[in-house]
Amino acid sequence: MPRLLGVDIPNDKRNYIALQYLYGVGEAKAQEICFTTGIDPLAKARSLTDDELSRIANLLDKEHVVEGQLRRSIQQSVSRLKEIQCYRGVRHRRGLPVRGQRTRTNARTRKGVKKTVAGKKGVKDMKRWQYQLPVGYAGECGVEDQKEKNTQKRHSGHRVH
């Protein structure tokens, strides 16, 4: 397995795909690296010579920010946002979505597993149980009278709205 910038690159992949195993190198940048160093992007990574590996490593060091440098720069920019306490920094600190996504629903990736709040009953539920209705009470007439009216309407032949 060839090794670039401390990362093992798979042998059986093509060069432009194997380069994408480096953090910060995507498909376009991998093809650009192959083009500028004169390496065949379609050849397998096991066919890379030590000379070609050193050319790739030199190019990545001089012209591109990848792996540890890129991770460090991202970490520094996030910590700077936290220090100056701007909106994005506060969202990073609280572990909430940073780029304006909604949080009323979804956002589970940033917020983590749902934490259930202790069951609090609404005002309507409290009133219903506080003032219990008398048995058989159903508004203007009793429950039995209401049932009779409904059956009469059903069997009378006219449509009930």
C-alpha cells in the first residue's frame, strides 16, 4: 500500500480515486494532481513508483491544503467564531445547526438523540378533570335521548349533514 502524508492509499483502486482517500482531496482536485504531476489517472495505485509518490507529496505540500493542515485550519476558524461570540460561534458551542436550518423538527444530527421532557399536562386537560360532568350529562338532553335522535335521523330516509 502506498503511503501519502500519513495515509495508506488502497492498491487496487485507480490513482484518481485512491487520491480521494486524503482529507480535502475530491474528484476534481485528484484529477488535477494527476494531470500536473504527469501520472496516469486510470492506472492502479499499486503501479505508483517512489518517484511519482514523492512528486505527488511535494505538490500537495506546496500548492494544496490537505489532511492535518486543513483539519487544523477548520478547527481554528470554528474556535475563532466561538471566541468572538458571533451567531455561528454560539450555534457551534450549543451543538445546533449553524447554517439556518430549522430546529423545531429534525436537526437530530446536531442535537443528538431526543430527550423527552417530563410529562406536563396542558391547561385543557387540567380543567376537564377538575370539573367532572355529572353521569348521563350530554349537553341539552340526556345521553339516551341523543342516541334516539341519531337513530331516527338515520332511518328516516333523509340525509344527515
